[in-house]
Amino acid sequence: MNNYRTAIVGGRRGVHHAKSYDGIENMKVIAICEIDEERLKNAVDELKVTGYTDYEEMLKIEKPDIVHAVTDPTVPRHIWVEPAADAGVQALVIEKPLALRPRDSELLAAAHEKTGLKIVVNHQRRYLPFAEKMLEFFAEDSLGDIHFIRASTECVLTDMVTHLMDVVLFALRDIPITHVWAAVDGGETYESPNLDCPDDMIAQYTFENGARVFFESARKAFGTIDFPGSNPRCNLDFWGTKGRMWWRENGSWGYHLEGMSQQFVEETNFGIDDRYGQAAFTQAIATWLDDENQPHRNRLEYALLGFDLIMAAYRSALIGKRIAYPPKLSDDEWVELKERLTGK
């Protein structure tokens, strides 16, 4: 087991992520970069690490093994990749959303292909307790084939929707869709430079294995209060040929399989689950670096697919009909949709 030194980029949310390294024997945060001087001072005082205002200077001096970039989505993620690779960084962690528009996603994918750097995206829900149980069910074929998923959230599209889609893909083994039929509404959040998205989206996805997903995101969601223990931030129901499973971010998770006399139900508290999941997510970075045969569950390729599927829903809404996938939404189409919804 090798030891790994991590540098954090971002002094606001980055402090939260830095604390996930606490207690992990072979991983240590050694520096933080933040352009805002007050936030930098506060982060340095709290984490007791060296502070920098220049990313490349930090890389040159500290020579970290891992960079964990936790920045506002208006900062394009691809800018961290080549300097990190050139400095000998072994793994880069980026915050979601990985992009706000197709062009940024394409630049990130190109930088990844050019450098070969290991990149993971902070969709830590793949490491929560319900996800561990789902992997167990996969191995034992306890749920059978998942044929329908209901996924809903009350949020901004460039916030929780990426998490929601990531769990959907995890449940369906990260396969692409064949078709999507979607509608979007509201241009208010397009006016905010750090959101840049419609307000509401509803979509029906058909996946390559025949599974269908009913997917909803809204600033004020419709389909959340009818679930026992529901919470608007993240609701997921999975129906398989041998049973059902569900997860509510702050409510309950559970399952009912063939042969069970009654369902298993357990309360969820995301404040607790997130600490567990974020620590497991972080440890998995070192595990992947130690052993290529144990890759991280949140590799960039999965997040890129999730982003493309959200953009495919935008494209269906723009065209006004059910569409086959691919092609993906183009940057020009993204602009066209934005102009339609904002009237500008």
C-alpha cells in the first residue's frame, strides 16, 4: 500500500472534501489553492496545510500525487488536467457538474484522452450503503433485471440532477440509452452565471437493455410527496424482475425481494451517509492507484455518459419529439435552447 499526498483546489467546499481524508492511513492533504485571500486564510487555518494562490506553483513545489479540484462550475474543469499531468499527478478528482454546456464537456474529454490521467468525478453516492447492497444484489442476481426506474429530485438541474443520473447509470451498469423524450421549462436559472440551465425537466429514457427510466427534476418537484419518507433532494425506485429497491436521501432505503415475507426498511440520514460515502470514495482513489484491477466507481467516462444523457433530454425538448441517441446535443443547440427559454 503506497502513500499518497493530495492538494486541494478550492477553499470553500474544498475544505469539506479535504476532511474526507481524515483517518485514511495512506492519504494526506498537504496543500490548498484558493484565489480569494480570505477564504485561503480560513482554509489554511482550518486544515493546517500550506496555502497557494497559483495552481501551477502549488503543483511545482508540492508535487502532489492527487489533486482534488472543488470549484464553482463556471470554472471549466479541463483547465486542471494538463498542468496536473505535466506535474506528475497520478489522479485528478473534479467536482460535479463536470460541465455546464457541451463544449466544456468535450474539452474535458479531449484533455483526458491526451494525457491519460486518471480522473474521477465526485458522485459519491455510488459508495453509500444502499449502493453497496445493490452491488451485492448484482453479484447474487437478487433483483433480477432492472426494467423500470423512477428518479426525481427538487433542485437546480446543474446540481442534483448529475447525482440522480449517476445513480440511474450505476443501477443499469453504465449502459447508454437508445431513445429519450423530454420537456424542459423555465429560463430563470439561465440568468445566473453559475447555474446556466433550464428550471425544470421531465424525461423518459429507454436504455439499451430495454429498461425505461422516468426522470424528473424541478425547482418545485411534482412527484416526491407520495413516497413514504420521501425527501425532494433525491428519490429513486428500482423495479427488477425479482424484486424492488428504493432510496430516499433523507427518509428511508430498503428492498423487497422474492421469498421475503416482509420488506427491509432502514432510515437514511444523508449527513451520516455522506461522511461514510465520501470517505469510501476517497479511499477508492488510492485503491485504484495501487491496483489497476480495482478501478474507481466514479471514473470520468461514466460521468461523461451521464452528462450526455442529460444533454440528450435537452435536445429532445428543443426538437419537440422523442429522439434516438446519439447524436448528442451540440453547443449551437444548447445556445438555441437557452435563447428560446430566456427570450434572448
